[in-house]
Amino acid sequence: MKNFKILLTSVLVMLSTLLFAQNEEKEIEKTIRNVIENTQVKQGSMDKVNLIFDTFRTDAIINVTQIYVDGSRKHKVLRTSEYKATYVSQFQESLERTSKLKIHEIRVQGNVGVAIFSLNYNLLSKTNDKVVSRGYESMVATFVKNNNSWKVLELNITDIEEEQFQGKCSCELYKNPNTGQVIAKVAAPKGDRFENDLNNIYKRKKGGITYFMVQGVVFEWADMTTIWTVDSAMKRIDSLGKAKSDDDAVMLILKHIYKNECSEIMLNR
């Protein structure tokens, strides 16, 4: 009888511990889902941002490894305040984020919990609602419980960009001094890869006015200062900006032509 009571007590303790752990796992899952939901609010406010980062301890460490379509990699180690600043500048100003959450495992022992989860995400431009990039994030979060709430102590993120439709582009200009011919090679994102486009740059004067033609589109360089788009009657439509040199003029034109693919174009000299 005594042995039976000991066994029964052990079973009850084990069940109690198991139920406690399951309840805590649900609390952590709820916390994760709330954070992800708040990252997808279309018109993000600082209230929503603060709700997200209230989940992090002020001394939390966030390790972020980013792998891009072009093969480049970046690794950053951030504190909560730095991660929050990065989030605000990237997602609240120009981008919206949609994502699909998958929770793989949550384990709790005492006041420490570990969660493994992943996200398939889309980043969309707020200006035109087009997808800028798609990717996959694998995350491992360590939580600690303080004052009846779970807080992130450490977050490890591996962000793999699978497709990119808009981003930073590069340009090289090739000039033939004998013929005056100019070719612009632009490296631009095309989904799961970057492609190099070769653009012939044609420049000519007509009636004392300088014109450029790129990809069959004509631009006016008015008084050798301002670049204009023109219609079929060669009338000015929109000003693209001022250019002091041929290179400046070509870069303004390329930025206009690649406005959907390139958030910026850097000239490699």
C-alpha cells in the first residue's frame, strides 16, 4: 500500500509538471503568433511596434544571418534597441510584410523556454503594392519568464532570400573613344537571380537640343542641365533631375528605366 501511494504521488507530480509545461508552451506559442500578427499590420503604428518589442528583454541578443539572391551574406549581432531601429527603418517606412508562420517545436523547463519556428514571407512596396522580395526565415528563440510573462532572451534568425524583384543594382559604362558609342551594363534582380542587361546609349543633337535614346525611349537633355522624358511629338513630360555630365545624364535615365527593379543604381567606376 505504501509503495502504491508513492507511485501514485509520483504519477500525479509527473502529470502536474506535464500539464504545467503544456500550458507554458501554449503561452509561448500565443506570444509568437501575436508578434507575427503585429508585423503584418498594413498601416503600422508605433503602438504596434512597441507591442512587438515589449516581448523582448532590453538586454536580449538578436543574431541575424542574411543570405541574398546574389550570393552575398551578412551577419549582425544586435541588442533589442538596435533591432527595433532596424525594424522601424526597413518595414515602417517603405515596406509591408506578409508571412506564413510554422511552429516546429516548443520546449519548456522551469522558467526557460525554447521555440523553433519558421516564416515564409513576402516584402511588398507600399508605393505600388508589388512584391519586392520573397524568402524564408528559420528562427530559434530562447524565452525566460519574468513576472508571469515570457520575454525573448535570445533570438537567432537565418534569413534566406529566395527571390528578389527590386533592390540595389550596379552599373558599368563601357565607352569607345573612337566612335563615341556607350554601352551600360546593369545588374538587376530578376526573381531568383541577378541578370546583366546591356543597354546601348545613343546620343545626338537635333535643332541645337541634345537627346539620348535608351531601349527605344527618347530623353531630352535640356540646355545640358535637365533630363526630361518626352512624348512622340518630342514635347517635355516629366523632369528626371539635373545632370552636369554625360555620365550623370545616363544614370538618371537608367534609374528611370529600371525604377521597378532598382531601388538605387550604383555606378562602378
